[in-house]
Amino acid sequence: MKLRTIRNEDYKDVKEVITKAFERSNHGYNGEATLVETIRELPTYNQELEVVAFVDNDIVGHGLLSEAVVKNDTNDLKGLVLAPLSVVTDYQNQGIGSHVMLELEKRAKETKHAFITILGDPSFYSRFGYVPAKNAHVSCPFDVPSEYLLMKKLKLEMIEGILFYNRAFG
């Protein structure tokens, strides 16, 4: 298994990876591939923060970080959101998602962003140091169970406030 930055010619295969991975997940497919396409059109999209995993020249995993912000009455703090992280069903539980996650974190630490946030399974993401965002007094403006809104600080700087995703999330 190898990792690299996505290339334009990967887009079709990545769409298929995302769609199939989510169709076979417990939560089902909810437009995650379309979300990725929309994020790529944003001026804040950074191709270096989109990674693919491949085996024998076949893309089997994918992850994307895009900009988010925590706001309060006096400050805005830029961070990132992981959405989505996908691995083809036949390659799940082999560490591919973990490798993609760690590569994205490494790249994120080289940016100006202060945190990464995830809407995901705490039993998976806690192994990477993600904790409930409520521990940092960060909430989001839509209804999600608080145990699934996770966050990891990349910089010491952090503020309390409301988390806003970029407009691609609706």
C-alpha cells in the first residue's frame, strides 16, 4: 500500500471508492462523493490535503481535509474538517484508513490550521487523539450527537465557540 496526493485523473476512481465504501457502511451513502466534488471547487481547497491510498495501481482509500472555522463573539480560528475518510470494503480493517489519517495529520501540521474536527466514530478516531469537541467548549450549529463531534488540536492556540464548516457542507 502506498499513499500520495490525489491527481485530477484519480477523481473518477475516488468517486467510486467513496460511493461504494459508504453504501456498504452502517450509515449508508449520503452524498459524500458529491461533497468532495463541491469542496474541490472552493477557493480554499488544497490538493495537498487530499490523499489516496493505492495497492497495485488501484485506489483503495481516500481522505480529504477542508477548511472549517471556530467562531465566537471576538475571534475566528481556522482549522480543518476530515470529510470523508473512505476505504474500499475488501481493504477495510487492514490499517489503510489509519495510514491515510496519519498522512493527512502530518500534512495538516505543516499548515496554519489550529485543529482538525471530525464527525465520526469515537472508537476509531480516539486512537489518534481525537476527543469530543465539547471538551474544548466547541459545538456545531446543527444537531449531531456530541460524542460524534470530535476534535484534535494541532496548535496550542484554541478558542471556545461554534464550529462552522465551509459552504460545501450546506
